[in-house]
Amino acid sequence: MTDNGTDKTSDSRQRWFADVQGALDRTSDALRTAWEATKDSRMSALESAKQAAQELGEVIDQGISAAKERWAASEAAGAEAPSEVPIEDEAVAKEPITIEAEPTPDSTDVTVTPVEADPTDER
């Protein structure tokens, strides 16, 4: 024997599951459609990113080549390190800018001063 309340509960539960399944199917279809609709813009963005990365790689390669040439030229000029390093930036100035290198201190020029611990410093 079955109770009418149990049959009604079972029927309403099955309808609810069917409604949920239908809503999930419609959501899935909508997401799939949206994903496919944006495929061209995603591919275009990916292609732009690849192009930018290739250009960046080329610029880095050019910088490395220029640095190698400057290094080779400085080694060919002599073993002594120059005391002034010229820096050229066409965007800032038409004439080269020079930066004077600071002399490195000898190890005997270092003075060590002991520092007492702060009694209020809690660690």
C-alpha cells in the first residue's frame, strides 16, 4: 500500500530534478554559445600578444648585441677600466652625459662602531 502523500512528494521531487536539469542544460548551452561567439576576439587578442612578445624578444636581442659590441670595444681599447662612463640618450640630450665613477674604499677605511641594544626593543 502506498500513501498519496508519498507519491505526491516523489512526483514533485522528480519534477524539481527535471527543472534543475533543464536549467543546467540551458545554462550550458548559453555558456557554449557565448564562448564560441568570443572565439574571434580571443584569437585576435592571442595573436596580438604573440606579436608583442616577438617584438619584445627582438628588442632584447638588439640590446644584448649592442652591449656585446660595447664590451668588446672596451676590451679592445685596453685593460684599464674607464673612470668615466658615457651614457647617451637621444630623448634627453643631444650631447653625451658622463657619470664619474666613485672610487671604491680600501678595506682598511672601514670603521666598525658597536651599537648597544635598545632596552625597549622587544623581539
